[in-house]
Amino acid sequence: MINSMTGFGAASLTEGETRVRVELKSVNHRYFELSLNLPRPLMYMESQIRKTVHSFFHRGSLTLFLTVEGNSAVAPKLCTNWGIVNQYIDAVRKIQKLSGTSDLNFNGLLNLPGIFTIQEADGFSAEGVDPLILKIVEQASMRLLQMRQVEGEQLRQDLLKKAEQIARQVEDLSDEAPKVQKHYEQQLRHHVTDFLSGNQAIDEDRLMTEIALFADKSAIDEELTRMKSHIRQLSHLLKDSAEAVPVGRQLDFLIQEMNREMNTIGSKGNSLAISHKVVLAKSEIEKLREQVQNVE
């Protein structure tokens, strides 16, 4: 089983007058990274929440939003600065006295700055709420995990199909490789025969030496063997991971090695047919690489 690194999970729970909601989303990332958006009175729970979420996930960039409603210990309060209000009233009355008017515009007074402020709670110690918050964080994490597992299974099936396509292309390359040497031998004999114009016998030892040198320079047997090994390892990781153990980095490494071997095959192949098959294989390897970036 493999997991994706993208998904979304949300959960909410009401207990008494307190309603807690957690939303958790995840995207690709090389490591585990968690960004928390908590009400200020709950910042003291940051370490506990991080530990809880991290117990579900190994990689990915996650963002958690937590809101608490209906609890006076958390809800912000509207405060009236009566001292400022009294100063405004005194100032207005002095203006009235000096101007000889008696109208006091309360609507205008309410729009003056500094009269109202929003005050967040300074503390949070409501009994039983800490376990409630951790419980809902666990539920949201589990739902995100389930979504990542579903997408991970789809990724696994797609990766296996691409690996099978690459394996077939490697087999095609294995079939094509001996033909290259045979074709070179025929070409070399033809050129030598034309050059000698039938007046001299062909030096078979020299000819076989040239063929052997070409075969050594253009041999891709070792690269093909390593390619087959990498494909077997990749398929093993995709098929035989019974538990959701993170394999994304291992897959990424294998794909880098596959791409390196294919580049070498392309440079040594010395054949249009091999070059064409290498291009096809590299195209599938690139698709594989892009998909693996989303595997945990």
C-alpha cells in the first residue's frame, strides 16, 4: 500500500456549548511540514497538535485550521472604552458651549476612533476541552489519511502500468542490441570489400578486432541488466508494501537511476532503432517521475 501526499480532511464535534472544527489539507513536499492556524488562546496546544498529526503522516506539506465556537474562554469580546467615550462627550460639550449649540450627534460620536475594541481571550482552561480538541484533530487526520490512501491506490495502479510499459521497451532494446553488432559487421565487410576491389583477401583477424572494438564501445548489456533490476525493485515496492510505509524517496531514487541508464544506452546504442526506443522509454520514465513526486 502506498499513500498519496495530497488530500483534505475535516471533522467537527460539539460538546455542551463548545463546537470545535478542524480542517486539514495536504500537498506534495519532500519532508513533513505542518502549518497551524489556531486561535491565540489555544497556542499552548501547538506541540500536542503537531505530535498528533505527525503520528499519521511522514511526508507532505500540511495546513491545519482550527476554530472553536460557543466557548466564552475562546470567543473574542467587544469592549467599550468608557474613558475615551467620556473624554469625547466632555470635548463635545465644551464645543457646544463655545458655539452656543445644544445638539449632540450620537451617531457621529459612535464613529470616532478608539471607542470600541475587539479583545481576544487571554487564557483557556475549560475543563475537558483539551481532549476534545485532540480528538477532533485525530478524526480530521484520519479522514485526510483515508483520502490519501484512496488516491495512493490509484497512483499505485498507474505506476505499475507505466513500469510494465518501460519493461516491455527494455525487452525490445534487448532484442535490438545484437542486431546492431550484426549490422555493423555486415557494413564493415561491405566497405572493406569495396575498398579492396576484390584484389586482396580480407584480413579476418583485423576485421574481427574492429568488430570486437565496436561491440565493446556499443555494448549495452550491463545497462539493460541494471534497468531490469531497477524495474523489478520498483515493482516490488509497489506490489509488496503491505503497510503504508513511505516509499516515495526510494521510488524517486530508482527512477533517477533508470533515467541515467537510459541516457547511457542512448549514447552507446549507435542505432536509429535503439535511439527511437530510448526516446519512448525516457518519455514513460518522465511520466513515472512526475507521478512519484506525489507518493509519500
